[in-house]
Amino acid sequence: MHKKWKIFVFALICPMLVICSTAEKQTEAEERSELIQPAKWWEKLPRPIYATLEKVETSQEWFEVYKLTEDTYAIYEPYQFEEAISYLVIGKERAIVIDTGTGIGDLKKTVSELTQLPVSVVNTHTHWDHIGDNHQFEEIACFNNPDCIKKLRTDIDNESLQRHITGDSIWKSLPKDFDSTTWTLPSVSPTSLLEDGDLIDLGERILEVIYTPGHSPGSICLLDKKYRILFTGDTFFPGPLYAYPADVNIDQYIASIEKLNSRVDEYDYLCSGHNDPWVKSEVIPRVADAFQEIMAGKGNFKEDEGIRRYYFEGFDILIRADMTKK
């Protein structure tokens, strides 16, 4: 039986730390391969999907906002390499922001222009580009996982963040009120912890928590049965799926994709954490097949410094060579 869950606040106190996890240190230190971050990646923009969506003007030029359904908005950051997407999901009584992007733009101000309801945050996972504006909100939920909690309670310092706003990582001017020299991601403590099967009740709109570890510890997806939408975080997005970093558990990742595949009849669209906010659900069975193909030693790929990029229609998979049989 599912547990009914509403966002609430409780104290979780921990000293502020100025460290990065092993996986983050690896990512920050690496010289990104062209397989991971192609030069002039922005030349493929705008992505075709955005021409089909209703654009909503706000005061924040850093974001592009698109209305997906009557009460669902994609808040997109097209000017930084991650192309992070946050989602505002509105019920009758309250709203949630699913992930808070890079922290470069003023997400809370943007959200306040879209709804006057109380707003809380739900993090699909705790990589830096999904928690950037967490500190702007009072109520923050993540999965009940020690790694997730630790990362939220850990400052990310300015030095670590600089690579994300220099060189080819960014292609347009930063916001005028953004100070790149003092930019940090302050630590926060989650006020609510989620479990697999929890129901987030927004008032006549309920989202189910689906535990999908693998891309990172504690990763979740959120299923909106009313609108038949699956919010996938980074478990899936239409681009190169990151299955290579140190915090990836490839067996869990594959099992999570299979889990989503087993429920594909419950949703029609995916709202992913990057690139495109509106993807047909038919891609999930193909992702499941792609992982099986790779693990069987098949598939077409290019390799650089032990990282392989396997190519498929509508998505790619980045994975370490030592994870595969080929």
C-alpha cells in the first residue's frame, strides 16, 4: 500500500562542509572529452521540441519557460552546457519545483511569477546542476539515502564551479546580477525524506515517488498519473545518458530502466532533467534494449580515454569500457 505524503518541515542539523564527494572531485578534475562535451555544442540549439511548446515570458532572461499542461511548466537553462530543466508542478493547494537547476538564475523569482501557492522543492537526485537554487526555498525533499543527505549538507565552493561557466561550457552572457567570483552552492538540510511509493499530494494532483538508483545513489522519478507524465531527472534524458562517473552503479541503473519499462503503460510523456522537456514514453523500452545490447558486448561506439559513447536513436549512452564486455 502506498504511503500518502505531504511536504513537511523537520530539523536535520549537520555542520556545513566545504568538500566534494569522490565522484564530484573526479568530474571537476577531468578534462572533458569531446564525446562528453562537444565543442560548440550550442550550434544544435534551439532544439526542435521548443517550437511546438507554448513559451511563457518572465522577468528572468536566463530561463526559458514553457507551459506543458495547464499546471506544469518547464524552466529551461539553454545557455549553459548542462541545459538543465526544472519543473513547476501545481496542484490546488500547493506546488513543487522538481530540481532547482544550476543556481545561475533566480529560480524562486521565476516561480513566483507563475504561481502564488506555497512552493517546496523535490530533488530527483543531488548532482550540482539539480540543486543550485535549493537554498532559496524553505522546504526541500530528497530520497532517504545517506549520500543524498550528505551532498545536500555540503557546500560546493566557487573554485569547483568555475569550469561550468568558462570556456565552451557557456555561450551567452551571465545574468547582470550574478557574481561569478562569489558563486557557491550553499549547503542545506532536507526537511523531508522520501521513500519508494510515497505519494506527494498537492491537492487534486498526486505524484508517486519511484526509486530509480543507478545514475546516482538515491535517484528518483516522479509519476503524475493525472497527466500521465513521468519526471525522470537524469535517469533518462534525450542526450548522452551518464553511466560512466564514479557514483554510477551500472547494475542498479539497468534495473531502474527495467522498472520504468515495466510501468510504461502508466505514462505517455517524459519530463527529463536536460535538453528536451517533452519526450514520448516509447523511448523507454528502447533504452532498456540499448543497455542490454551494450552489456552483451554489442553496439556502435566511439571511445576516448576509456569512456565510450554508444549511439542510438533519440539518446546515447556514455559508459566506461571496463563496465562492458566488448
